[in-house]
Amino acid sequence: MADPFDDELIADFQTYLENCRHDLNQAQITFHSQPNPSPFAGVAASLYYCLNQLGDGIDELERFTLNYDEHYLHIGQELFRIATSLRHDAQDAIKHINY
């Protein structure tokens, strides 16, 4: 079993989080690059909130690397669960759009 307090593992995890942050920023740039057609407003809202939850989740995981408080891991996990639910909401909403 890996030691969660291992400096090398934490450094690798921080690199992973930096990559996640970069990918999230790219997704946000793409999302905001064009206006959303009005029939897709509900889908866009779900995706917007999904991206925000992902960003907040990454923030929480970064806080864990600063103080090893597992509370931040649990909050991050919950934020990712919410983001997943919002993504599913967007997918369901798209099925009901007549275009």
C-alpha cells in the first residue's frame, strides 16, 4: 500500500492536478468561445455548473496536498459526484431537444 505522505507521490499527484486544471481551463475556453443556441440553454447551464464543480473539486484536492487533511479529499469527491450528476442532466436534456 502506498504511503499518502510520500513526497514523491504527492509531487506526482500535484502534477496530475495541474494537468487536470489545464484540461479544465481548455474546456472552459471552448465552452465560452461561442454563444449557446436558446434551445440548448438548459444543457449549457448544466455544463457550466458541471465545469464549476470540477474546478472546485480540483481546488479541494490541491488543498489536501498542502496539509494532508482528508476532509478535502471527501469534499473533492462530493464535488466530482455533483459534477457527474450535472453531466448526466445535460445528457438527458439534450435527448429532449427538438432541433
